[in-house]
Amino acid sequence: MPRRSSSLKGLSRRVFVHRLAFMGGGVILLGSACTDEKKPSSKAPEPAKPGSQGAPPTTSHLTFTNEEFAVLSAAVDRILPRDEDPGALDANVHGYIDAALQAQQLRKMKEDFTGGLHALDRRCGRMHKVGFAQATPEQQDDVLKVAFKEAPESSGEYKWYDLLVTLTMEGFLGDPSYGGNKNKAGWKLMGFDLVGKEAGEVSPDYDGKQHLDHLRCGSGKGC
Amino acid sequence: MALDPVDVVIIGSGAGGGPMAFELSKAGFKVVLLEKGPHYQQQEFVHDEILNSRRNFFMPLPWDEPHLFRPGGKSKSGDEHPFKHTNDGWTANCVGGGTVHMSGYFYRLKPIDFRLRTELGAVKGANVADWPITYEDLEPFYEKAEFELGVSGNAVPHPMREPRKKNYPLPPLREHPMAQEVEKACKSLGWHAIPTARGILSQEHQGRAPCTYCTLCGSYGCEHGAKASTGAALIPRALKTGNLDLRPRCMAKEVTVDEKGRAKSVIYFDPDGKEQEQAAKYIVVSCTAIESARLLLMSKSNRFPNGLGNDSGQLGKNLLFSSFGESRAHFKVSKQKERWPWLETSREPFINRSCQDFYWMPDDKFGFRKGGTLGFMWTHPNPIFAGAGLAKRGKEGVFGKALKERMREYRDSRIMQFEIYGEFLPTDGTYVMLSDKAPTKEGKVVTDKYGLPVAAVTVTRHPTDLKMSKFLVERGEEVLANLQPDKVERIGESGETTILQGGTCRMGKDPATSFLDADCKSHVVKNLYVVDGSFMPSIGGIPVTLTIAANSFRVASRMVERLKKEGK
Ligand SMILES: Cc1cc2nc3c(=O)[nH]c(=O)nc-3n(C[C@H](O)[C@H](O)[C@H](O)COP(=O)(O)OP(=O)(O)OC[C@H]3O[C@@H](n4cnc5c(N)ncnc54)[C@H](O)[C@@H]3O)c2cc1C
């Protein structure tokens, strides 16, 4: 058995982005529905993943195996490639996502997201006979666009793409203390470096991760 | 074993619970305030979008504490629509409730809102009702709430201006030059752009520091205490009396009754997850319209098998939100700065202009009479929020180079938006029930992390509302177009703002058609009060928080009288 059932059936907890932009608010919550309808991605046989059978997977990352991390890196690089301005890899978006999914509150999202990486890789194999990390940028864009971005709204593929974009934005535009937005590359691109100054900058020794770790939402029942 | 009885237990510490805790503890009564979320200190409010806006700092996560939402009516296949899990309908989860991270747009209702049934006559398909109180009954408490919370503004004359004895306690906040342009635009259309009052201090007030004009306000807690949250303005002062026992991270699960049918105690999970029982002479529920209905529906007994005080079956009915609509005007700075140099140079966060010319229509030529308010503001500067919005989804969605182009364009833009706060007609099809009445196809009851059934919300909009919100959006777009932006983008012309809630414990004179009396006391359970937005028979055409707070001050004054009498 692979480490995770890597079909998007594994999106048992439908992940979606929920916007709470009323009243001058600026919130997109990371949401997930626990029992909503789910769409299996395909009945195709699952190709064995290296390292996923027999020996435990090797990894030098927090959340992902080396193979998963390679797929993730290739995917975020397509969402925000480097051009005249820095891209996702320059800002360490992949490192951010690897670390962010360690948070206790996001444990379910971690399963969903990792399942989606496997589905992406498999889909690329079916469409272009090559793993996602090894595919050309054109092939990668094709898979992301056709099979995920433009999949039906109720499908697991659509929701996973949504989550990929949202996590990429967090890693590109979030507080640098979480490991992403390196050199404030994202803020500079969006002009938030200007706003941020006036907003009263966060103190240099601030570490958002520690605050997140301390979040408990009431009654000692965990989050 | 129940904890020793106190005078009053209040459940929920937000716009409704805060004023109540403040007034009762000041009057010398022993008060326990139960709040399911943590008690953040001011210095914990940091400009970190991930922490504040994207995790469970302020809002519960939908897999921990879901709400179920569905549209009313039948789907094409003839079945009821399935419920979806969502965070919709939560306002907060911390001491101070939604007032901690609100934007503080503070308006008063108009006298006409209190007699909507009389003014509109019978509306087919809607349960429009007059309030059992008038604007004049609430006016002194608006004044009190504005003073105690600290509201900045300037009450200028305009056709829809509500009567008021005094101007706002604090002068208006500094504003962006765009405010003057909005005024000119409205004037040229024959309308009135009025200053929007804010629950934000423009000057020091009662020992609290004024606003520093940072740009991150709504969705953030204020690290200076300048926002009119009950957590900054009222609860610290209530704690100083020594009469308030604030218990954060305590989740109420049931209000019990004694053999005479009076409310006896509150059962709650303490911060360690242990069940506790707190007895009290009076119990005040203020958990938001949705969550108060849920708590009372969960409070079943032999005397009240359908939920506490629910002899009429009205509990959870006539849920109200605010009608939503929004459009944006994009100004390219590089192109427009010759005309308006301040587009580039000024980062003043506030525009603070509203338009209420369509609050009440003289006739129904446009398909509605009760309208609402247009509020003008900059779009929120949260960059993750903005970036995710630019990427869009589906066929409209972009990634790669195209997305980066949009991001560079965003950097060169200033974006102003308006939102509408419109009437939301109460219908039989918009209500709260418990998830145990709505099992999934597999027969499963959705529960939260405490193992309790959750609120299941059905929303059925009255067609009049949709005509109204479209009309208001079109008027707002006329104002935007008048400013000659590079682009006007419609975000929505229908839908509902679910953080603005009312109605589930409607007040009224007749116990058969309402849950609360004019004092916000249960018609049936004589020591049970509800003081969040649940009491409202109609939502008005404004954001409701100031009204919730004012009403809580009003109810508190009635309770203080009563407690003094009954205590002796
Ligand atoms: C981002 C944002 C911006 C907003 N901006 C504005 C604005 O500009 N103007 C405006 O008028 N309104 C605004 N609002 C809406 C405003 O927050 C609400 O109208 C207001 O807080 C509602 O008051 P309430 O007392 O009903 O609920 P709340 O203030 O939310 O208080 C309810 C409290 O009860 C607690 N609670 C719930 N259930 C239980 C339980 N079982 N046991 C113990 N505790 C419980 C909750 O944790 C919460 O703290 C905004 C809201 C948000 C989220």
C-alpha cells in the first residue's frame, strides 16, 4: 500500500477557501467540509511511488517525502514563476508549506494536500508519460490548468488547486517569520512594503509560528 | 455539584454580553461571564495576517466547530438542498467577541425601522413585524453606548438623519482626500455623502489611547485599544469593580430549569474540558443570533422539550442577516496621479463616507421600499487576501506569468469599494435548527469538537431583497463611475453578510409570535434574557453592532431596577 491513498478520494474533508470579506474585513479562511460530497479523481491504477512500498520513505523535510517535496516545488514554481521579479521558489514558498502543514490545527488539511500532490503526479503520468517534477513547464501548466484549475467546482481536483493557490499565497505574502516571503519578495511585488511601513511593522524578533503553536480553542479539547 | 449561585451568569462577552457585564457589575451585582474563546491581551494583537486572519485566532475552524448552511426550497431533482459545512455565521471566538476584530462602522437605526410592519403593510411571504419599542426608547442608550464604547463621527444634516440629542462624543477621524471626491460625486448625482461614524477613538478617551492610523483595522485586534471592542472599552472596567468573574475558554452547553420552569444554572465545559455547573438567579444569553438559538434549542427538559422557553415554537425562526452587495473602483496610480497626486502620496486608511438616500423609498416604483446604506472604503490591504483574489478560480483563474502581471498591476492601483447593508426581510424559510434534526444521508449527526450538535441554518431570500440590493449596487456604481476610475468591478449584487445577524429570539408583545418581551426577557422563563442581535424583529439597513450594544445597555438598566427590587 502506498503511504497514503493518493487518489483525491482522499479529500474526504473537502477543502475550500472561504472568503470573509464583508465589512471592510480581509479574511479568507482556510476551510474544509467534513462530510460533503467528494469526487474520486479516477479509477486509474495507482503507480507505485518510489519509497512508498516496503522501506519507509526517506525525507529531509518536515511534512513531505523527498518525492512529494519535488512535486510541490515544481507546482508552486508554476503558480508564481520567477520572471523579472522573484518567484515562489525565491521566496521559499515550498519550505513554508512544508513547515505550515505541521501545525496541529491543519492536520486534516495536511492529509488532503499531500493526497493532491500524488494525484497531480499521477495525472501528469497519464497525460504526458512523465512525473510532474520531471515534466517540462508546458506539460506542467497543461496538467495544472486542464485537470485541476478548470475541473468542475465540486471536484476534489478543483478544491485542491484552490488550496495550492491559497497556500502559495500564504508562503509568498505572509509574515516572513513563517519561513516564506523571503526578503519580503512577495510584499515588494504587491506593494505591501509601503502599506506595511505605515501599519507599524512587526518587531524583528517576532515569530508567528510560536503564537500559532499556542493557539488552543477553548475547553482543553484541542483544536 | 453546582458552583455557588451568583446573581447573574452572562454567556458570551461580545457586543451584547459586554455592556451587560459592565452595567451589572458596576451596579454591585455578582456576575459570572462565560466566554468560549480565550482572553487575548492587547499586546497579542500583531499585524500578522496568517495568525489573525487565516487561522483560528478569531474564528473557529470548520472541522472543529462547523455550521451547516443550505438554501431553502427544493433542488431540481425535487429534494431539499443538502447542508454544507462552513465557517459562515461565526463572528468570533474570544473575549470581546466580534467587536475585537470588527471594522467599527457604527450607525444608528432610523425611527422607521421600529415600525416597519406599519410602514410597509403586509408583505406577502415575509414576517415583517413592528418592534415593541420605539426609536425614542432606544435613543438614550445609543447615546450611552456611543460614549462608553467611544465613537468618533460628525452627525451632519441629511434627509435620512435619525433624531439625536448630541453629536458623537469624539470628533471624526482623519480622512483620505478621496472622501471629498466621494462627497462631490454624490452631490453631483443629487445625493448625500455623510461621514461614517466609527467605533475607533480619534482622541484619548477614558484612559484609552487614540487610533494611530495603521492600515490594518478590520479583521485585526487593535494593539492600542483604540477600537470600540467590549474587550477594550468595557470588560477591563467591569473587572475593576471586583464583581465580575470572567471565565474565558468556557463553553456553555445547556441552561437548566428548576421544577417551577425558571432558569436555574448553566452547564459548561471549563478550560480543561471538565463539565461544570454554575447556578444563578438570572441568566443572560448573548452568543450571537445563531449560537444563542443553538444553545437554547440544546437546553431541553421535561418542561421544555423543544428548547428552553420555546412554547411558541418561535425559537430559531426569522433569522436575519444583512443584504449584501459590493463593487470596486480601480485607480491606476501611474495614470491618475497627475489629476490626483494624493493617490500616490496618501496612505490615510479612512474614507468614511456613506450614502443613505435609498434607505427608504417614497413608493415601490423600483420594486421595494425598504433599502439600506452604501458605505465607501478602501479595499482591505491584507496581501494574502488580495493575492488569492487576483488568482481567481476556474476559467477566470490565472497562474504563472499572468498572475504576476496582475500582482504588479495591483501594486500600481488604489482600489475603493462600497458595500451595501440592506434590509433582509424575515421569511419562514430562514431559520436555525439543530444538526440532530438534519442528519446526513448516512444518518450521521454532525457534531462539534465538544460532541454537541451544531447549528444548521436554512436561508430563503425574499425576492424583494434581491431587487433592492441590485438597485443599491447600481446606484453605488454610479457614484464610482462619477469618479472616473480605470475600471469598475462588480463583486456581488445579492447574497447576505452572515456576520451581521438577528432575529432568532424575536421580541414582541404577543407570546404566540415572539420569543422575548420588550425587555428582552423570555415570555415564559421569567429570569432568562437574550441580548445579542437575536431580539431584533428586523435588521434595518445598517450594520447592527452599535444597536446590539445600545439595546444591551437598555436591557441592563431594566434588569438593574428589577434586581434591586427583587434583591431587597
Ligand atoms: C471582520 C468583521 C468585521 C465586522 N465589522 C463590523 C462593523 O464595521 N460594524 C458593525 O456594526 N459590525 C461589524 N461586525 C459584526 C460584529 O462583530 C457583530 O455584529 C457583533 O459582534 C455581534 O454581537 P454579538 O454580541 O451578537 O456577538 P459577538 O460579539 O460575536 O459575541 C458573542 C460571543 O459569544 C461567545 N459564545 C458563543 N457561544 C458560546 C457558548 N456556547 N458559550 C460561551 N461563549 C459563547 C463567542 O465566542 C463570542 O465571543 C464585524 C464582524 C467581523 C467578523
